[in-house]
Amino acid sequence: MVPATSRPARDKNENGGDQACLVQEFHGGRKRSCDSTQGRSVPRAISSDTLSKQINELCQKGSDICDECCDLMMTADQFRDPNVTSFSQLLFDVARDQVVVGARDNLYRLSLKGLTRLEKAPWMAQPEIIQTCQDKGQSEESCRNYIKVLLSNGKKLFACGTSAFTPACTWREMEDINRVTDWVSGVAKCPHSPYANITSLMTLSGQYFAGSPMDFSGTDSAIIRDLSPSPLRTKHYNAMWLNEPQFVGSFETDAFVYFVFREGAVEYMNCGKKIYSRIARVCKNDTGGAIVLKDNWTSFVKARLNCSLPGDYPFYFDEVQGMCARERKKKLGMNITRLL
């Protein structure tokens, strides 16, 4: 799930205009996107010219990854739309042979094979909202609608965007994304800032779980359950529950929902600041507390992810960057680094 605050990428083509591309590679039926790095708030979307230039530079330097990059360029399908950047969300819909893509101010339906554009749905923030956003001190670039959530529930698509620091969510048709069937407030469902990390999932029963900053300033991060009769969240501003977390992924089992993130280690604070990788768990059927924990989880637990090299002084990898859950084999894979 890559720094917590990465700026939206803007790459210039030869004519000086913004240009971005979505690259997808097919090997053994698996699909990869150059813009789907987990945990990056606004993934970098680069132009094909820039990508080619970078590959040529690597080849000239004799890089070991040159062959792989060249193979990627020869076998990859590309999608681009002039003046559109920040392809930040992907939702694979294999049953309908399509992938839904969230970018800045736009949603797309693309074919799985070939990345042919099937439909484009512009979704821009209202001018008055953009003006209010800028009046509050945000930049023009930040005051756009960056898609942060794309989830499916049957034939419905649930999409959320930052909408110039006034998050909004919509329900749409999976095969007609221009058709909005309902509008929902995005507060506590989607971060206000395009630079914030979020992980989210929707259960078969329609319950929405997410880990994300909740407020305009981005200081109140929480794990929440919404779109249910009893919304719940972690305690407000309680470092023992969550301490400046950066969420990288989430997954569910029959009874639980798990969240993977990194955060400041409270147990280490007397020896300086330290980042630990964590995994947290909540019960799907948690009804919340009666008094002290009213509207809060009663089943919330978390533990440190211990990924280390053994020895007298273990070398810990504490900066979790991404995860991939394999449901059939009940295995969890993660990308964890250590900052030196």
C-alpha cells in the first residue's frame, strides 16, 4: 500500500500537453498495471514517451532489468487519454470482461484484452466547490476530483472521489458508468486529500469497510464500517488504537475483516520515533459498545507484523508497502522494506 504524501504526477508530452498512459501486461492470464501500486495515494501515470526514454537510459547503462522492460514494452497494451493523469484505482470485472479505471476527474470502462475504451464518464468537482477549496489554501492541482474508491456489489459500482476536499460517492451501473443511480456523502468514506492513503472493501451483504483519514486536515485516521445499520469506527485521536497510520491493504474472511498498515510505534516512543508494520482485525458482526465504546469497535485488535532476518540483532523490515491476499490458499503476501 511508497510515501504517505506523493504528489499527483503530471508528465508533459512533446507538444507540452499533459499526457498519461495505462499499461497492462498479459503473462499466463495475469494482468499488471504500471499505475496500480498499492498504498500510493496518487499513483504515477507516465507518458509512453517518458517510459521509452527511461527504458533506453537503462539499456544504455547496461541495467539488469533492461530485458524485462523491453519485453514489457513489446507485450503490453496501453491506454491513454490526453490531459488526464493520476490513474489511481483499478477494478477488474472478469465476469463482464472489463476493467473500471478511476483517474483524475474521470471514470473509464476498458476491455480486459487490449484496453479498448468502452465508456468514459467525466466526474469533475463543481466550480463553487473548487473555489471554496482554493479559498481554504489548497492548490489548484489538489482541488480536483481524484478517484479513491472503486468497489462492486453485484451489478452496481460504488465510486468515491475527493471532489476538491469535499468527498462524494456515487452508485452507478457496472455496464453504464455514466448512469448515476444514487449520490452518497463521501465524508468518513473517502479521504479529503488526494495525497492520503486509503484501503476499502465491500462485503457481499453491502457493508463498507475502510481505513482512511476522516477529516479535512487528515489527522483523524480511522478504521470504519459504514453503509450498515450500525456504523462503527476506531476511537478518535487515540494513539493506542491508531497512531498516524498509512493503510496499504485490506481483506476479509468469513467472520473478520483485516487491515494492513504501518504506523508510529507507541511502545517504542521512549527510544525515539519508530515505524512498525501492523495488521488489525475487526469482527464483521460487531455491534459496538453501549457506553464507553458507543459507536466504536469492541472487537478491534492489532499486532506487529514481524518480518525480519534472524540473528543476534534481527534486521526488521518495518515499512510495509503493499499486500496481496490469496483467498483460495488462505495466504497473505506483502511487500515490506526498511528505510536506511
